[in-house]
Amino acid sequence: PPFHAQLVHQDRRHPLPQNRQAYMALTSTRAGTALLALVLAEVVPLGQPHNWVHNPRSRSGNKASTLIPGPAKPTDRDPHVQVGPGQTFEIEWTTGHPNSIFYFVVVSGADEDYINYHTEELLDDYVNSAPERAYKYNESIWAKYHLSCSYLYGEANCGDSKSCKNCGQGSEEWNEANYDVYKGLLATNSSLYANRSEVFESDEDGEHGVTAIEYTADTLSDDVRVAYYNSDYPWIEAVHRFTVEMKWAQEFDTARFDIPARAGSGEYLVHMVWRGYRDVIDVDVLPSEANDRYGRAASGVTWIKMDHCQYQRGTYESEGRKSWRVPGRTCFPLWPGNGYNASACLQACVDRGTSKCEAANVVPLNNPSGVVDFLANNVNIPTDIDVGNSGSPNTDCDPSYMAAKYPDLVNRNDTLMCYGLVPDEDSSNDEVDDPWTIIDNDPMDPIFYSTCYRQGTAWEFVSNPACPACEAANASSVPWRYGDRCISCAETRRIRALQNKEVPWWGVIDDCEAC
């Protein structure tokens, strides 16, 4: 069978270092994740600089995600880049911590499960084992260069402290481009220079825009880029390893990339690894060249669906908000009789407007019997919301209301409840954290059985050739095994076929069959 179909045997075929095994064991439960967070807090202080993918769009939303091995793939296809065979595209990444290493790993979408194994040790081994023929990126057009948003300010333009801060460097710092690592300004007619798409331009570029700066050959010798087949790591198509040369926290380096596409047209991904941070860029390789590589914002709103996900208490606003003063239109039960269809719940959220509702939770009304005892009664449904001093519930999430209106559903153990919410922006660091939580490998946690939605900007690619192999791929990777439990092969196929507003019920079992 294909190598990616043998993931269940991966630990035996390629034993992981003991520290990696311990890490994966830790992160398999919420308690373990909390413990790991305490450990990481000692290793990487919260005040430590962090880096992220600046462009193009990414699964993290271009933030420094601490999710390991990376932000989960949405249940609906949302490619960030589309290219034809051999067609190049650019990636930009921030440069906030000198002498640290960025890794960009190219993997087929069918092999996404293997990004769990991407440690610096493994990726360095792939790079160091590369034969001479693997060094296909040595020509000058593949070199990285720097994009400075502070160079054009200069000393004369920094009298007002606010002017330089618009670029994020502070009132007394700007990149003068005269450091030893730089060769000089990069001319726009150079073969190395790549015009930045309008999609890449943003307020973060500063009022004066960005200036391209070329690195010296000696500086570029710190970088290694290889693409070849390695029988120890057969899922890896290429690894690009870049060193951060100087600390310009709100500026970024950039380089050209391509997708070797050993499997032909279809879904691929670029996995970013930088210390304890991860991200993923989803790339479609089309049958022929793309006219629109990065896409553009489209009219309308799209719902981004994430399985095994909850906005937990304390990360969303509800109490006292006008959005909850709509009895009969707050909590929507989902069960087999209505196909677990969340359309009415999501439409009610849209009708209230984004100031009152911009996301939704779908959570168990009664937690399944397999949930661990200390979380068994942890049902994340806001039921104690009152209007003013009336003392009466203003929401049909109230238990007495639900018991009277849905007596049969209340007693079932497979009923879900959908309700809209407004994420609390103060509950997380908007540069690093997301307000939602994903627990995707622990059926003993209620979050495993939950789904969350958030509104996003619709995105489209214009005039690109069709990609049948991309559309035929599963929009989300739905495994059959979760820890020491599983779902049936029939359930796996059913969940993979669900539409955006259809929510899965995860009927886990103990008698497992490899699918």
C-alpha cells in the first residue's frame, strides 16, 4: 500500500526519539497539553520574540501559531496558493529573532499526517543526507532577500514617534541597509526581484511601503534548500532551511518556492517550522499554469468549520449581550432527525450581524459516556444569562426551556446544541493564540465531540484551470483512529462526505478496523 496508508506502523518503521514520544504522549490529552504549556513557559518565556508567515495566506491567519504540528485543515477546501507544474510563488516570513532557523517543508496533501514527525533534528537529517543532485535551488533567482518597511523612514522622517511605529520598529529604529549582511538595495529590474501581489500589500508595510534589500553571497551561505526522495522520510519532497540574519521584528525575508509535485497535480502543503511555532500553507498544483496564484477577496461571507473544536468559557461574550435576548433563536438542537444540520443556527447568527454574533459553538448537550469523570458534567452551554433584573432566562439554552420544548432530545446522548457567540478579543494574544481550542485525538474530552464555526472573508481564484485531482481530494483528513479508540470505516466515509453546515457526531468504538 502507499506509504501514507501505513501511518499506523510508522512508529515501528521509524522509531521516534524518546523525547518526541514523550511529547506526543503529553499532547494527546488536555491535561497533558496544560502540563506541556507549563514546561514550555520555562523554556520559552512569554516575552520572547516570535516569528510567523507574513504572506501568503496561511492556516494560522498569518499569526505565530503554537499548535503542534500545525493549525488543523478546515473541513472545506481553502487553498492559499494555486500554481501549475514548476510555477513559482513567494513566501514572506518575519525576522524577529536573529540566528534562529526557519524550515519550510513541502509535503503532498495525502501525507499530511506525517508532519507530526517534523522536528528540527529530523529535518536537519534530511538536509544533511542530501545528494549533490538535490541542490536544485542554487541559482540566484532562488536566493532570499529582505523586505524592509522602515528603510524609507530614515532619521529625517522619525521626528514624530508615531511615524516609525506605523512600521512597528519604534521611533528610533529603522533599517539603514548598511549592515555587513547586506549587499545593497535590490533593483526592481533584477531577475531576483519579484513584484509583490496586491494581496501581499497591507498596513503592516508602513506608510511608505517596503524596500527590497539584497543579502551578500556569504550571508546566503547560511541557507540550504534541497529537494529529493529520501527512503527514511518518503513523504518529504523538499526542505528549505533559512537563517534569520538580523532582528527586525516587523520586517520580513522572502524567497521563491516551487512544488516538486512527485504525485502530479493535486493538493500539497508547505509546513513552516520555527522553534515551537508551526503553520501550514495549502497549495494546489494545477494541471497547467495558474493565472491567479494567490487569489483575492470575494463578495460575501464564508463559514470556516473546525472539527473537534470549542470556544471555551471565558473566550466568548454572551452574558448581558443583546444578541442573547432572542428566546427561541439562541440554542439550536442538532440530532439525527435533522441530520445535524447547523444552517438555521448559523443563519440566525448572520441575521444578528457581526457586532452581535460572528462565530458559533456546536457542543454535546449531554457528554458521551466515554468522557473522563472530571469533565463529564462540563457542558459548555451558557444557561444562566438574564435580561436586566428580571431574573428569568432570556435564552432557550436554559435547561427548563429545553426540557419542555425538546423532551426527547434532552434524554438522548447524541444531541448537539449550536449557539452563536462573539469571541472575546482579550482572552488571547492576537499575534499568537486563537480563542478556540482543538482536541482532536482524545475521545475522553468533550471538545473532541464539538465543532466550531467562525465567519471569514470569502476567497476566490480567477481564471485558473480546473483541478480535478484537487477537488477529488478529501477536504479534511478524517482518520479512523483516535488514541486507543476509533470510528468505523463507514463512519469515516460518512464524515468525509459531510457538507459545510453538516456537523459530525463522533461515535467512537473500541473494536477497531484499519480503514
